[in-house]
Amino acid sequence: MPGTTIVEDIELIIEDIGGGGGKLPPAGGDDGGEGNRRRGPQLPSSRRYATAIVIAIVSIVMFFMAMASAYIYLRASSSRWVPLHLPWIIWFNTALLLLSSGVMELARRRLALADVHQFRKLWLIATSLGGLFLIGQLVAWRQFVLAGFYVATNQASSFFYIFTGLHGLHLLGGICALLYVSFRKFEQAKVSRSVAAEVASYYWHFMDGLWIFLLALLYLGK
């Protein structure tokens, strides 16, 4: 019919103008557009994860730097400062934490090779070593208590409990993040497993470095 022919001609003209000469879209074009929309939020999500961990690390650094400044000032100026001798288990705990970071990097290498099973195994080992570190810190507290040193005994003991306690709380948050990476079903998440593991490892390694710094303060202030 003439009317039908006119309508078809108009549609062809519109396709030539807006569709690049009336070429058919590539196979799966609709799916590709939908896939782009699904993949689109991943990049902002990854940036949000990274930004959040950077903000958290900066906040923690500022807080502990303020505490360290007070510690150094009192150590140098106070006439009531009583040096403390660190229990041997502190060094054992430090070795556990450093070993945890090493195992974590091995886990990330396995993930880069798409070996998810081995990644989870090593990741859980790293997480368990972090848990053993916290248990060891509680043992160190018990040794201090048995030796008669409490939070209010003197300035040095106060800082020991504050430093180790606050570091332990922040490390506990890191353990929760590691467990999230271990058991989260990332097929349903907006962030990939590799990105989550990378961000969690940054925080964990930072906790290692922070502990080495605090240990140096406590050792030099004994």
C-alpha cells in the first residue's frame, strides 16, 4: 500500500541519519549496552573502596601520631617515667603478624592466576595468623598483669595498654575485612574479588607497619 511504503521510507531515512547509514547493530549490541551499564558502576565502586581505605588509614595515622608525640614528650620530660621490659611473646606476636602479610601476598598471587581455591586457603591462613597475633597480645597483657603492671600503674604501662589495645581493635576490623573477602560471593557484588583482596591487603600491611612503629616506640622507651 502507498501509505505503508511512505512509512517504511521515513524509517529508513531516520535509520540512515541516527544509525550511521542504516547499518545493523553488532550482534549482542543490546547486551553489550546492558553489560556496559553493569560494568560501569564497578569503576566508581572500586574507587570508593580505595578512597575509603585511604581515608581510614590517614585518620588512624593522625591519631597514633598524636599519641606517639605525647609518649615521646612524656618519656623525655617526665621525672616519674618508669621503663618497662617487654615480654618475650611480643616478639613472637610480631613474627606472626609479618608472616601473615607474607602469606597474604602469596594468596593474591594465586588469585592473579585464577586459582580461587588456593587463594581462599592461603587467605584463611593469613587471617588465622592475625587472630593468633591478637591472642598473643592478650597473653602479653596477662603477663603484665601478673607482674603487677596495670593501666594506671605508671605512664609507661598506660601507653603500653593504650598502644596495644587500640592497635588490636583496628586489627580486629582488618580481620573482619579478610573474612569478608574469604566468604563473600563476588558474583553478586559490585566489586571484584581481586579489588576487594587488594584493598584489604593494603589495610593489613598498614597494620603491620603501624605495629612495627609502635613496637619501636615501646622498645626505645623501656
